[in-house]
Amino acid sequence: MGVKNDSLRKCEQSTKRNRWLKALQISGTSDLSFRLALQTLSQTNCSGNPFQNRISGEHQLEYLYQWTRKGFSITLKLSSELGYVLLPDSLFYKEKDIQTLRYDASLKIARNWHISLSTCTTTPLYRMVRYGPDDSLGTIHMFAGSFLTPLILVVGGGIKVSVEGLGSFHIGLSSLKLVYVNDPGVFASLAADTYYGVKKGDQWLCEYGLSSSVDLVKKLTPRLSWQCRLDTFIARDKDMDILFKNYLSLKAGRAMSATLQSGMVYDKDLFNMFQVENLLTIGFAIRFSR
């Protein structure tokens, strides 16, 4: 009898909480996903000469949280991408280390119009090592980055237009891009005068300009969905920076899914290269809501 009363009391408390949240127009959802990927990568330097083509493995971990209340919404997305490559003369080594934090806050001012603030922070988490040949036909290991080396921050404040069932478009009327290099030893290790746009002897690169982002999501069938995101940043007397991601996901069960991904990166200051990648991933996702 006591167990039954406890169950009824918990059910009543849950119902009251849901009514309270509904009255305040508060809703929140969390998504956690983990994927394993097979990646093909092609890189071309700014002179147009291809210098790298390879196949590698990768795992991706993402956490997405969304919170809304009376026209005000917050979206927080944490993503971790780690890639591995097998060298003929060694074991697997870590080749890709991208830890990204996206934070978007918006306030609805009209039917589909919002005032928004969008930030994106990217940094490696572990020590990065670059492998290359030496004069003795062997392989040398060069320190190529670590936590906060580099730290890339892009902040944009402006207007966001959202379309129900399709996605959103954000225009950063005033934007800032900041690159920070915590360990200056990377310049000597790579024998480079610039690293991700930061000149040797400096630790900072700061640029002001305009930014935009397009984030489209469309459910094609009950099991097949498409997502596309395009981020751009342009500063005065600079080439436009482009980051493009495209996803086609097929649900294979309640939590399992297979995803075909493609991506494109162009940033002359940061990478001095044009990079295209394609990934086939298999993983699972869990959603929590209240």
C-alpha cells in the first residue's frame, strides 16, 4: 500500500511540474550521440596543387541542449572529433583533434525574426604531432599543437530568420574572430613564420568583419533526414572563410543510425589550404526531454 501511495505521489508531482513548465512556456531537450566513421580526405594548398589524399578512421561525440521560454531560446552544442591514421611503419596515431563549443542565444521580435548572438569556440584537447620524412629516409615527429594551441573563437551578433520545418539563417552584422596560441614552441617545431594566421613572436590574431550561418534541417521520410550548415566570415581585405557540413542520416532502429557526411573548409589564414572530407558513420543517439 505504501509503495502504491509513493507511486501516486510521484505521478502527481510530475504532473504539477509539467503544468508549471507549460504555464511558463519552458521546454528543454538534450541529445547525446556517438558515431564511428570511415573518412576520405583530400587537401589542396592555395596554389592549387593537391598534396594529401588518404583514408582514416574517426569517432565523433556530440551533446546538444536546447532551452526555450516565451520567445527566448538558448542552444548549446558540444562536439568532439578525433581521427586516427595508420602509418605503414607504425601503429595508429591521432591525426584529428577538434573540440567545438557552439553557443547561440536568440530573442524573438517578430513571427520569424530574432535578435541573436552566436559563438563558436574550437581548440584541440590533446597534444598533436605531425609526421614527416627526414633526410635519412625515416620519419620525424614535430609538435603541431595542443590544448589552446590554437584556440579559435568566432562571435557574431545580428539577426536570425527561422523557418519552421526547415531551419534558420543568421547574419552577423558585427563579428569578431580571435585566434590564440598558448605554446609558442610550435613555431620552432614546424619551422614556420605563421601558425593559423598568428605571426611568429605574437600570440594573438584578432579580426573584425561580417559573418553568416545557414543551418537547414529537413525530414525527408520518417527514417531519412537531411541537415546542412554553412558558416562564413569575411574581414576587410581578406578572403572569405568557409566551413560547410552536409549530413544525410538514416535511422536503422530506435537509437541506431547511419550517416553520410561531407565537409569543406577554406581559410587561407588558418589552414592555407582547401580541404574536402567525406565520412560514412554508424552510431547511436539518445534524447532526453522534460
